[in-house]
Amino acid sequence: MYRNMKSIAKSLGIKGWSLLTDAEDKLYLSKFDPTEKRNDDEYRVYFFITEEGIQIVRRFVMLSSKYKENIDVNNIFYKEAEHILYTYYEKFSHNHKYEYVS
């Protein structure tokens, strides 16, 4: 999955995003703001992959690693992450198995 995300980002001409997991094994895309001199502002977009598609569940920027602020859906970094995720789903959704709960 990591390799596929990287190749999609590269093919879309988008740089700087990494696929990571947090302490609770939740997937997210991460990018540090390249215009920030200290490179402290980290953009994170958490998501799930379901049978219906990609579901973005959280989106925020950690400003100077101290506090969080929601990312507007019109933010350039959010749009990049969204584009990577939706393109990934279009190309690789067949690689995922879904559990059905009854």
C-alpha cells in the first residue's frame, strides 16, 4: 500500500506526502509545509478504506507541533491528499478485503 501511494503521488506530480500509522494503527497521510522555514507545521489526513470508497475521517494541521487546527477542505494540502487517496482507491480497491458485520 505504501509503495502504491508513493507511485500515485509521483504520477500526479505531488511531492512530500508519506503514508503513516499512529499509535492506534490508524492510517494517515502526512506532509510538512515546505514553505515554512522550520518545517514544523505538519498536515495530517486520516482515512479509512471501505467498500464504498475512501472515507476521510479527520483532517488537521499540527502547528509547530503544539496544537491542532482543522484544515479547510479548500486548502491546497488537503486537496493534494484527497487527490492521492481517491486515485489510490480507483486503482487499488480490488486489493482490499472488507469485513461484513451482520
